[in-house]
Amino acid sequence: MYKNDLLAFAELRYSQHSTVRFKPHMNHTLSIGAVNRGEVLYPVNREEARLAPRSLININPETRHACNPATETGRSYNMLQLDMAQRR
């Protein structure tokens, strides 16, 4: 995770070769993700997308979702989270 006091509303998370699986959850932030390696299963609103490397995804605040590796080899990704309430 990377945070800078000058950009307190922004947080950058990254993961490499992760096989960690997340339960469906909601974030309070606007999230923009980039898949670097591996494939990701992205269930949201009763549908599921399969994201390939070089895919970008936008996750609106309070949207129930999960982003999990599609295979046992895991995935690498970057996730920028923007807290729109703190941006002023």
C-alpha cells in the first residue's frame, strides 16, 4: 500500500502473484483497478466478468463486488482508491 500526505484522499494498493480470495464486500471509495498478470473473476450485481491482463476496471463506491484469481497461479494488480469525501 502506498499513501502520500499531500494526496490524503488517494491510496494505491498493489499485489503480485496473489492467490488470496476475497469475500464479496463494498468499499466506501471509488476504485480503479488494473490487472497486470493472470486473470481475475469479477462478480458484481449478479453478473460475473473475467478480466484479462491489461484490463481496467472501475468500481463505484458502495458496490458489492469481489476480485479473485481465476486460476491457482494467482494474479497481479494495482488498485487506486479515491475517497471522494476527502478530496476537498
